[in-house]
Amino acid sequence: MSKVGFVTMGESAGGDDIPTVGVGMLGYGFMGKAHSNAYKTLAYMTWPPPLMPQLVSIAGRNEEAVAGAARRYGFDGYVTDWKALVADERIGVFDNSGPNNFHSEPTIAAAEAGKHVICEKPLGRTAEESYETWKRVDATGVKAMVAFNYRFVPAVRLARMIIESGELGEIFHFRGRYLQEWIIDADFPMVWRLDKDVAGSGALGDLGAHVIDLARYLVGEIAAVSASTRTFVKDREGQAVTVDDAVESVVDFENGAVGTIEATRFASGRKNALQFEINGSKGSLSFDIERLNELEVHYRDSAPGNLSQGFRRVLVSEADHPFWEHWWPQGHMIGWEHTFVHEIHHFFTAIREDTEIGPHGATFEDGYRAAEICDAMLRSAENGARESLSYRS
């Protein structure tokens, strides 16, 4: 592994030789908070952690705000220019939790400086930007992961295991949706997520990208899309809203399955409703992030006399279920924030053991392919035609 930002710990770690890695973070908002909490929790809950994180420095343009974030999250220092993180030899991991327009350039610069990189989704505002980021970072040889944290929900990982086992048989359908309500008020202010130059796209890149990634992770590669988008509130605080508020799409998978992908920030009453259902020849799976520790399962031949018994609830909290070795006795639930602990644990393990990020972690190629699908949906919504996917290598 890269020696930049690494120190071997000895007796100070209670006799365990756990390498420590310096972490530099860009961004201190929602995702900065989630990632910071994960580093601190990982350090004592996943004992012994693959690497011991040292929160070295955090970057943000507003000095007063980033200084406060450094104190709050436990970073040793702060800077107002992300280039200072790239130049800091104490830092071995660059965590990019900044706005979408800062995902590409800083991530590339950090990788080219020899730092391992984890970048929030989307990898880029467009497929072209994502592709350049992937290829330039890949050329450096550092470990790189896109932070699609929902791959690290225990119930989602169990769903993948069930599908891989063949217990669902041939997959026919994927139905996925991500529904929120947070900008439905026409008086909600103009924020960066509503500006195409900064965000790239709206509900599609913010929420739909998660559904796209899960569709690829669970069912397989997407071959074609047909989509429609809407912007319901076109002006906020005298500024034009230049992204979609909602997207509806029909997708074809390379393996013959069909699916629907929906995302909106205008679903009144839905706070954070990421949901999917997968139907196969032998059974079905259903999941809702608002019931994070549960997976609904149906097998066609599991009832006496082949009578359908409908879906049954599986409480994903047993010691042999994915990720539960780090947590509590069965039935004692974990939360949304713990997906980031699992994600970073996977990333740190890949760094220490020089193992692959994929297939369970999202690689930068995964990030590029998700962006390619998003762009195809936007093209389809604009031209009214079905768009076939063509992925660059």
C-alpha cells in the first residue's frame, strides 16, 4: 500500500500493530458529517480496524464554517483550499464529500499525489467527466471507491447473496424508486443541488443514481433506457432551476430482465423512501430503506401443496448475516449511519490487504457507468426516444 500518510502503531495501540492512516476530507456538510462519524465509530466498533483513521484536516471555502466543522468532527486542523490537503504528506486517504462540481479535479489531484481516494456519488456531473476521473485515477494505481453506501446495508447484501445463490431463479423484473419531499415547497430556497453547472442533474443524479447503482449491483448491466423528466418549480428566489425535479424510466437489462427506475424530490410524505422489488422465476425480494433491517422474501415452492404464502419478513440481524460481526445481539438494530462504517471498513481493508474494491464496493468504473446511464436517461427525456447504452473501456 502507498506509504503516504501511514504510520505503524505499536504498543500505543494496546499491543496491536494497527497501521494508522491520515484522513483529509473535502466538504463538511451532510456527507462530511456522515463520513466523519463513520471514521470515529469504525475506530472502536470494528476492533481491530484494518487501519486506524487519524482525522488530519478538513477543507472548505468558508473559514468560520470549516473551522467549526473541524472542532465538531474531531479533525486536527482545517484549510480553506483543498489543494493543501493534496500537498499534506500526513494524509494517506483523501475523502471527497464536497459538492458535485468538486468531485473530479480534487479527486484526480489527490490520486496523482499518491493518496487513496473515496469520492461521494456522482463521480462526475456527466459521463464524460466521470470517465476522465476514472481513467486518470486508475492510472495512478491507488485504491479508489465511489461512496454508494447502500451497497453496505446488511439487507441489501443479503439480497445479493440470495440472488447469486440462484434461489430466485431467472430474474424477470427490477422495480426501484427513491422518493423524497424536501423541495416540494415552491418557497424552498435556491441551493446548489438545483443548479446544473454545480450538480450535473437533479433528482436523477442525487437519488436516481443510487437506484441505478443498486440495479446494476443486484440484477446486472443496463442495456437501454427510456425516460421522462420534469421540473415542477422552474424558478426559485429569482433564479432558474436548471435540473430535473423528477425522473421516470423504463430500463432493459443485458440479461433480459426489465425494470423501472423512479426518483423524485416532490413525493409529499416520503422522507427517504429508497425501495426496490425483484421478481424471479422462483421467488421475489422486496426492500425499503425506511425499514432498513428488514428484507421481504417470497419463495414460490416453500408452502405445503405449493400454496403461495406471500412475502415473509426476514429480520436481518443474525450473527451470520452480512456485517453483523461488528454490532449487537440479534434483534438490536443498526441505523443508516452504520452503512458508512461498513463502506469505509471495506475501503480500508482493500488498502491494507491490497484487495479489489469490487465487486461489493463501487469502483470508479461503476461510478462512470452509473453516470453513462444517467446521461442516457436525460437524452431520452429530451428526444423522446429509447437510448441504447454504450460503455467506454
